[in-house]
Amino acid sequence: MTIEICGGGFDNKGADLMLRTTLQKLATSAQDRSIAIESHSDSMFRRAAQLGVASIYPTNAILPRLLRSAAIRSNMINSLLMSGIRQFAKCTWAQKSGTVAREACDGLLDISGYVYGDKFPHVRVKSAMQRMAPYVKRERPIIFLPQMFGPFDDSGRHDSFRRCFAMATRIYARDRKSFSALSDLMGHDERLRIAPDLTIFSSLSPGSTFDAKKASGNKYACIVPNQKLDDAGLSEWDGEAFDRWAVAGKQILASGLDVSIVIHSDEPGDRVLADRLYKALSEKSFEKTVSIYHDPDPFRLKSYLANSQFAVASRYHALVGVFSSGVPAVVMGWAHKYDELAEEFCLSEFIHRRADGPDHLESLIRQLLNESYNQKKRRLLINAKESMENRAQQMWDDVLHLIGQPRKD
């Protein structure tokens, strides 16, 4: 049995962690399964192979951008191009082991995180429907694992979203606003469920534990930037987030803690932000207490965050990582998924918005610098995580049951 997983990846550490967590869960079940993903480059092919994951071939993901865009927009063009690749293209992957045709896969798990909503180009929905079509034709399960959905305010796109979700066997929203958005769009639908984020209960793989004492022994707080907040016009922050991260960093340094600027994505924008922030904070009196941390292993990255005193974070899965490890954080986000996550972990009062002003941010950090208050919040986070465990297990039991059904073809 082969299951395709789509929406994961290696550049964004949240997407990487979702992929590896899903692999963990599928590997621990009784059935013998192989996994496949869409690899759009030789580099991605190699990284998938290192995890024991096959690559879907052929796929329009390997086409040049303009050809792929045309293939997504037209099923006829896509069919012609795929037929051409099968017969004539001399792609190096075709000669390698570790490739599998989508038509040979037995089910599809979508772990996209957040791509289904008005904020994203319509072509994302078209691409998803093309991917799902072979599974619908063969009556194989299509499951959206917990992710953010919506908003769906653009009535002109309602029909395409409905047609896309109508192809699914099960749809899991990971927060109440997403579930509500789906319900408003689709009406009462038994296929709609709600479950916590996949990575809350991820298990660290062997060798992926970060030992803070061996590293330096110094206590540190983490700042996790996100280029989406710093890009003017892309969020409510309108380019002002950088100044807030700098305010947080200076206050943390003044308290005597080290500052670790954590890069949670391989996207170049986050690296640029980290370098800028390092430069802004590395004055002569502070230069030995500011560092930049990045690790290609998402489990070790999560472990590093878990060893911090607290965080000021703008990457969603960095927040999932600290909260699920019992570490409090100030939440600086750009979509409702951040607010919903903070509420689920009983830390809504630690959401910081642009309109709140720097004084509000400094007040939140002062609270987290208080040892007894910090410990109180840690206990609260652990209790919140424990309350989610049954729902997470029920979701996996349901998913494993659905993908374990016998083939009908």
C-alpha cells in the first residue's frame, strides 16, 4: 500500500515537521505502507529518499513555471504534457528507483497547513483538484489532516472551493474558526471534523534532542521572526514587526538572559531578518549574548525551542513547538491560526498585535521574566496539551481506518 502525502516540504520547518510527524504515525500502525510525495527538484527527491519516501512521477511539479501554470489551468493541457513526459521526456528521475505513479497510490493525505482560503491564489485550488482527481476516479480516500481553512468571503470563489472539498473523504480543521468557515461554506457535513495540530504530539527522533547544558549552560529566550510580518502590506503589521522584535530582544538582554534568534524556515527572507536583528542587538555590551540558531532537523529545532525560558515567536509551528513543550511565548501572528492556537493553550492574553504598541509587548515580557509566573504558565500549557490528547488519537484512529480500507479497483 502506498499513500501520497501532499503539502509537506523541507524548506519551511513547520511543513517539514508535519511531514515527519505523519511519517511517524503511519510507521507505527500495523499495516505495511510506503509513502510518496511530489518532488519538484532533484534536491527534494534526494531529501525524500533519505527519509525512505518515494517521489510521484510523472507530475507537473517538475515542469517549468509557465508550463506548469498552463497545466494547472487546463486539464487538457495537463493530460497532454503528462503523456509527453511519460513517452518522451528524459528526466533523470525516470531512471531512478524510488518513483511511483500517482495512479498506483492508495490514498492521499493533505497536510498543507494553510493554503485554502481567500488569501491564496485560485490556482492552488485548481492544482489540488487535479491532484485529487485520480483518487476520486478510483474511489480511494482523500483526507485533509488538521490545517487552517478560510476565510471564504469571496463569493465568486465559493463554487470552486465547494467542488474541491466535495472530493474529500474527510476534512479536519485544526481550530474552531476554520471549522466554522468550512461549515458556513458547505453547510452541515458529516465529513467535517476538528482536531489539534499534527505536531503537538510529535516524538523526537533518536539523536534529535538538543542538550542546552552541553551547548553553553546559559539561559536563553528565543525570538522567531517571520518574513510575512515584515513585508509591508502582507499583514496587519505593515512592515513594523521588526521594531517589535528589536524591542523584545533589548529587554531580554537587559534582564540578563541570552537572546537566540531562531530561523524556522529556509526561505531567504527569514535569514535576512535574523541577520538584521542580530546586528541591531549586537552592541558591544551585548555581543556575546546574542546568537542565531538554525538546524535542518525540525525535531532538534523543536528541542532547542523547548529548552528556552520563553519565546517571542511569529512562526506558527515554532509556537506549537514551545507550547507543546510547556514553554510560554508571546504570540505575534498574521492570521487567525495564531489566535486560535494561543486560545487552545490558554494563553490568549499573550497575543501581541501591532495596535497594542511597544509598552504592551514589554509588559508581557516582564511577566514571563518572573520565575514563579513563568512556572505557573508552564503548568497551564502542559495541562492544556494533555486535554487534547484524546482528540488527537481519535483523529489518527479515524485516518488509519479510512486509509486501511480495501481497494475497490
